[in-house]
Amino acid sequence: MNVSKDLLYTESHEWVKVEGDKAYVGLSDFAQHALGDIVFVELPEVDAELSAGDSFAAVESVKAASDVYIPVSGTVVEINEAVVDDPSLLNQDAYENWMICVTLNDKSELDGLMNAEAYETHCNNQ
């Protein structure tokens, strides 16, 4: 299992990379391994308003379908069309292939996320 040290994580296996007032969000390496070969990704529209905890994407693999949840509130400013066109990119490199980018509404929501060390411990306990 690969855990990138410069990201924040959720218990439901999403990651967040903060750049200024923007947050890039994707699936963790743990999640893509658990799902298996990802064959379909559905993402929200640009300008969609999301609240922390909302489902923002649907991901289907050969094993299961799963919702992906936004860890922070914000407005979608960009979606990664590459993962919609080729969902297997999430299996190839979960951290390089983000899903959406949002402008952060409330940076204090980041305080509730796990750092890499805490996330690694969380995954090892599952």
C-alpha cells in the first residue's frame, strides 16, 4: 500500500491535496486496491456546490460500485476528464490522478482529516 506523505486522508479512503484556496480530491491507493479494476467514473459538473460528506462521484469496478465522498466543502472548479475517459488511471496511480478540484469554503474542515502516518495506521487496522 502506497501512502503519499504530502496529502490528507479520510476514513473512507479519499485524499486531499491543498494548493492555496483549492483542494484536489481523489481515491487513495488503498481504495483502488480494494475496488480492483476500475471501469467507470462519474464526476459532478463544474460549479457544483458540495458540502463535506456529500457523495461527489460514482466509481464502478469489476468487483463493486462505490460512492466517493468529498472531505471538504467547496465549489467544483475543475474535473479530471482523463479519469472519466480512462478510469483505469485511478488503478495505475491513485495519487497522480485526482478526480475533482474545489475552491475551499472553510479551511478549518481540513483539521478533521488524517495525515499520512495516521492514515497508514487506520488502513493497517482494517
